[in-house]
Amino acid sequence: MKLIPLAASLILSSTFLAAQEGPTTATGASEKGYPGVWNQWRGPDRSGHVRTGEWPARLNTGNFKQNWRVELGPSYSGPIVNDSLVFTTSTENKKTEVVTAVDRHTGKVVWRAEWDGAMKVPFFAARNGSWIRSTPTYDGESVFVAGMLDVLVSLDAKTGAENWRVDFVERFQSNRESFGFVCSPLVDGDAVYVQTGAGVVKLDKKTGETIWLAMKDEGGMNGGAFASPVRATLAGRDHLLIQSRSALCGLSPESGDVLWSETVKTFRGMNILTPLPHGDAVFTSAYGGRGHLFGVEKQEGQLVSARKWTNRVQAYMSTPVVIDGHAYVYLRSKRFCCVHLDSGELKWTSSSIADENWSMVASGGRLLALSEAGELYLIAANTKEYEVLDVIEVAESETWAHLAVDGDQVLIRELDGLTAYTWN
């Protein structure tokens, strides 16, 4: 692993920082301050909800402005933030994985860390590129980054210096994941949880030492995972919710024991959604399969799961957001729909939109949706009809990475760069 620039102390000099190129475009930085809560995949609680700032009623050139843009290599992983920096990843020259920290106010690069670690993904997944996929996680001190070759790296957030790294293939003599390390690390307390080619792993976040290995993976084309874990309380018990390529499971965060498991049928193991807790139940939807709500209850001291309903809703890559008991789901059919979670009733389905993927963020009664074509939609959380309030173009290249919203700043990671917008 290289820290750029390489110094004996592994700390970036002020000379280097002053020499960094500034943003390619700028219109002035926000003075409202940044809470720094969008610290991981889908935000602080992995729900896709924003808890800070007030969204405008429209997206137009008067209240939605570009602050800066910096050129970067391609990436699927979304940006994350603290109160002063944006962290993002890229794959360069098809062989090097890079983590870049960018000043949130100016767009200047503060540090870069890099290592060899790229791979070529198979089949249809390769058509859009074999770039790094996992979104990093920031815990207040460190940034946890999953490289494609089943390697997890902990970096000092201020300097980019490496704290530790774990090669799961080497540690567990496991197979690498066919499509690379896709799971975004989950940090909770003193631990970090990931789904790798070895199985589900809990590590000490300070040292990288293994605490437990669960759901040991036997490899093959259904090995590893596309989804990311999430914490939840179901039937009064703490859960680590895991979606493998064949099942939705509840694990004990303390021991890794499987508390319950439900088979989720799909095409070629493409269970991609992050599980969505809803009361004492969990919603998921599979590519080539159906939508499901699985309930969990306690019977005679034991947790028992059961399917509460299933419907024809078939998602793809986009994890839904839940507002007032309704899931807003972007479908494999390139349509958008609204599902009442308690009953499974499909409230409405839009006409064809043509985008393959949306990343969605919600606040109050509205959603922001970023398409892979670089368009940003502002949508009302309307249970009666599909209601688009506004749509604008925010990128000229593809935007597969999940958008990030923090305070009055919206961060767009497009194919060849990172752009910061501010709204008021």
C-alpha cells in the first residue's frame, strides 16, 4: 500500500497540500457548515434517510449550485464524509485501487492512499466496468475500505496512513468473490462487520483481529455477497441482518449465531438489496424473483421467522427507501413503484423510465433519486401516484455510485470525477 506522497512519518506535509490542484470548477463554498453524518453506505443508519438540513421545493439553477469538481478515476462506490473531508475510491489503470480525501469546502485533494488490487468481473457485470464497488465507512477516526480482492484496509482519516489490513483469502484460505468485494463495511461500537468470500466476519476495528466467522462460505458462483449488512432490533432482540446470494438471515451480533434464515430465490444469486427493517419484519426483493416481507417473532423463548406476504415487485440494484410505512422501489423493469409494507399492496407503478439504476435518499416527504445517466430527480412521497417535482442534469458521465447528502451539500460521484453541489 502506498501513501501519496510517501514520507517517513506517513504524514502529509503542508508543502504537498499547498501544491495540490484545486477544483476544476467552483462557484463558492457553502458557509452553513457540514454535519458530517453521511459516514457510510446509505447514510448514518443505512436507511437512506437524511436527518439534517432542509430540502428546497425545486431543483433549479437559482437554489442548486455547483461548488467544485475534481477529476478522479472510475468507481462504483459512493462518497462519504466527515465535517471537513469527502472520502471516495477509484480504480486507476485497471490495476490500482485509490482512496482520496478531498476538502469539502474547496475540492482540493488532501491525501491519497493506493494499493494494487484490481480485478476483472465476469459476464454481464463487466460491461459497465470492473471498478472498485464497496462504499467506505468512517467511524470518527478511521476510514474502512474494501478492495476488490477481498482485502479490508483501515486508514487514518486525517492522513491516509494505514492502520491495518486484512486479506481474507490469506487469513481464511477462502475463495475470492467472483464479482469482487461488494459489501460495504458496517462499523458498530468497537467492531466492523463484512461479508466476504469467507463468510460473514466480525473484526476488532482497532486491530483487524477476527472476533468471529459465521455462515462460512463454500465458494462457487453463489459465493460471497452483493448486499451489505445492517443492524436492527426485531422481536426485542439485536440483529445483524445479512442477505447472502441465496438467503436472508438474522445473526447474533455478539456470537455470529444464525437466529433465523429464509431462502430468497433469485437469478444467479443476485440478491443485491440491503435488507430493510420494518417493525418486527424485513423487506427484500430479488432480481429474477419477487418482493417479500418476512416477520420475526418470539415463540417459547426462540425467534421464529415466517413470510408475511410476497408480491410481484422485482427489484435490481437499487435499495428502496421507506417513508411512512411505504417502500419506494426502483424495479428491474426500469419503473418506479410504491408498496405498502404491512399488506404488500402495490399502490402504483410508473411508466417506463429507461434508467437501469437509481440511488435514493429521503427526507420528510420527498426523495432524491440519482440515475446512472446523471440526472437528479426530486420526487414527492405520494402514495397515490408517481409525482416528480423536478429533475436536472448533474453529471455528463455515468453515475453508478450512491449519492450522498449532508446538510446543504449534495455529493455526486460520477464515472470520472466528484462534484459538490449546494442548495438553499
